Amino acid sequence: SRPLAASAEPFSYAAAAHELAPKAHVDKGREMPFDDWLVKHKTLAFLIIRRDTILYERYFKGYDAGHAHPSFSMAKSVVSMLIGTAIADGLVRDVQQPITDFIPELKKNGFEKVTIEHVLQMTSGIDFKESYVNPFGTVAKFYYGRDLTKYTLKLKLKREPGTKWEYVSGDTQLLGLLLTRALSAKGDNRTLTQYLSDRLWTPLGMEFNSSWSTDRKKDGIEKAFCCINAPARDFAKLGSLYLKKGEWRGGQLVPREWVETSTHAVTTDGGRMQYRYQWWMPSSDGDYHAEGILGQYVYVDPKRELVMVRLGSGYGGMDWTNVFRSLAPNY
């Protein structure tokens, strides 16, 4: 992994004068305190934040406020943020730019028509088997393999880009390689981790040392589709940044237009109504979230100015987006 150092000027959420804990939950006809309910459903950390004030915060199974946790696919939403900053920084022209401008090796595989937007939207049409149970599948190779660039450059298409939405981690790994190449093309030798640190992590005032996993120890590249490892409060700041339309402590870290575009789903060009630019939209009410396997979430409710974070060792049999949406009206 590569380190994501804590900021020299950390930002700390305020604590509410009086905690606003969720009411007891009914589970199989039995009422139980919300803390106990969270433990039963494999939760390790749970935060509810309104307007930069922590209303409720709990950790379980030995976790605490400084304990780093894998983000899994929540990292995809962070990569989307970096595409927005890369456009603002002039590293990338716009989302209509072909990815072969940065990864010309893919021309031989027929990728000339694949744009950055196709990859962001997961309508690229790449042939990628998103199976988490097959030890010989593409995801296993990307997750455990030691040469992500080689695997990425071998990707092929199975359909015309822009015709169908399909959730595949290979798309986000393409974005990670694209960003690395975009930096290099400008004579910038920063890694993707360093770019994240400079553009978002440090300005956001992250409180704890974190990391981004790579495919090998020396000269590796980041697992862009997953594997940013950080504590719950620092993950929450990513949600708070988008709640503020990309503005933070007087600076515009992510372009406002990018935030607004990323969190409003469309169905054009094969897109899916519940997904846009590596973010999930569970309803038409304006709420959205980053999500990782085993139940990692950063949930944002703009109407109520809420951010919720849930980290766990599994889903615990729950649809957590429905949990967030049921809790939100009480705040």
C-alpha cells in the first residue's frame, strides 16, 4: 500500500451537546436498543452527522475512531472525484475524451470509441466477470494479482460502448490507469495516492493515517476499484464534501458542476437510473451513496444535510440504504 498521511491541519467534527441516538429497533418481533441491533447485524462502525456535527457515533468489536477499515468499492466514488479534479486541473479535457488518448495500447482491442464517460457510467461494454465467489475469475485476478497494468491492458470489449449498463470493477481500474497516465503526460510524477492526498485528503483535514492498497510493494499501481483504507470519520468527510457541493473551508476541492452531475442519475446511453459516475442513487429523493461489499457505506441526504457512515464485517442480512432512509426523517 501507499500511505495517505493525516493532515497537518486536521478537521474535527463537532460533537452534539446531547446525543441523538436512533430509537430502539424491532427485530423479529423483539424490540432491542439500536446499539445491540447494530452488533447483531455485523456493524463495526456507525456515524450520523448533520451539518458537521456528530449526532451519533458507535464502534464495535475492538474498533475505535482511529481504526482504519477497507473501503472496498466505496473507493470507486473517490476515483470519480479525482476525474472531476483532473478535468479542473487540465489533466483531462472532458468526459467525452477517448480513453485511448491516455491508454493507446487498448486501440488494438477496439477501444477507440470508449470515452471516459462510458467508463464512469459503466457502459463501456468491457468483458469483465464481476464474480466474488469464483477464485479464478477476473475480480480475483485484479484483487490478488501483482500486475494490474498488464491485466488492464488485456481487457476486451463484448458489446458496443454506451448500449448497456453493467457493474464491473474493471471500469474503475481503467480510470485509475487513465489518471496515472494523465499525470505522467503533464510531466507530473505523482502517484495516484499522492494526487489524492494533494487534491482531497490533505485539504479535507483527514485526522488519521490511512492508505491505498497497491498490486505490489515496489513501483505498484493502486487498486483503484477498491481498497482505500481509512477510519469512519475520515470516510464521512468525503460525504460532507459532496454535501457542500465540493466546497470545503473556503476552497472548491471538486467542481460544483461535477458534484451535481455525479449525483443525478440518467438513463441515456445505456445508463441505469440508480447509478451515475460511480455513485449510487437509491431513490428519486436526491439522496445518494458510495457503497462497498460487506456493507461499507457513505450515505448523503442533501435535503436533511445528513451524512451517515456504516462499516461492517458483512451486510448482516440488511438492506442498509433502506435503514439510512428510515432513520433520516428522525433527524
